[in-house]
Amino acid sequence: EFERLYREFVTLRLKPAGLSEKKFRTMVEASLLYEKLQEAFAAEVPQKMEQVQIRHLSFPSEEAAQKVIERLENGEKWEDIAKEVQENTEDNAYSTDAQWATLGYLEDLFDETAAQIIWKLQTGQHTQPFATREERWYIVQVLGREERELDFWLRWTEQQRRFQAWLDAQMAQVQYSDSWQEKVPTTP
């Protein structure tokens, strides 16, 4: 039965796609190796990591974010401003609920510089407005800090970050040659 199904697969899928059995096996092998590498990096992620609990406000302009900083410095409560931001759908601003984040997750969410600033804040402190790659302006407040168990999302994020860092290091070692065209046969 397997042989029949395999032959059918080769005839109906591989040949029309222009793939040889050898090329297909190579692709499957690469996919399995990729999965094994992912599993190995997943096993290296600890169950608990230091995390900060944050919430943030996001604005389309620096001016809008700066106005909120002034309000916070004048004693207005974060919660009141966040509620107002959520209710006003015209200015393209938004606020988030509190969430726990690792340093790596903060780097992914914002960038390395912003993550370091947030990571150094004490509980109750907030950042000054900062811009991100998406050209949005953020104010982030730290609500807590503790070593705690990673939830599913943070664990997955850390696994992906570690794997990607390893993969980037491997890719950095690849040597490319501009002379590849000289090595291509000119006759069939």
C-alpha cells in the first residue's frame, strides 16, 4: 500500500512540480533537521526568567506622546489617560493592558535601546516618549519585576530568539563567492 501511494505521489505531485525523488528527500531531510534543531533550542530555554510587567501607550506622533507625558508629570493617573486614549478612536492612539515581558521580548516589541531603558526602570516609573521602526511613539510604564515562569507565548518567543541568533551566527560565517558564474558549465 505504501509503495502504491508513494508512486502515486511521485506521479501526481513531484513530477508535475519538476522535483526529483532525490530533491524531495533532501527537502524532507532538511525539514526534519530544522525541527530537531528547533527542539534542541527549545530545551535550552529555562522554565523561569526575570520579567517586567509593563503597559504602554502608543501614539502616531511625538507631539501627542509629549502631551501625555506633561499630563503624567502634572499628576494625572495613567489609568485615566489610558481610558481616554482607548475611547478616542479618531487620533490612532491606543493603550495596552498589563503584560509580562522578558528582555528579549521587549527587544522584539520595540528595539534593543528601548528595551534596555525599560528594563532599567523601577516599578511605577515610565519612559519618555520613544519612536520605533513603525514610526509610532510609545510611553511604557513598569508595574512590576520578578523572576517568574514563562507563559506559552514568552517561552515560544525565547525559543525562536535563541534559534534565530544561532542561525544568524551560522549565516555570518558563510563565505560567498562572486566567481560562481565562472564555474557554471556553458554546454549541456
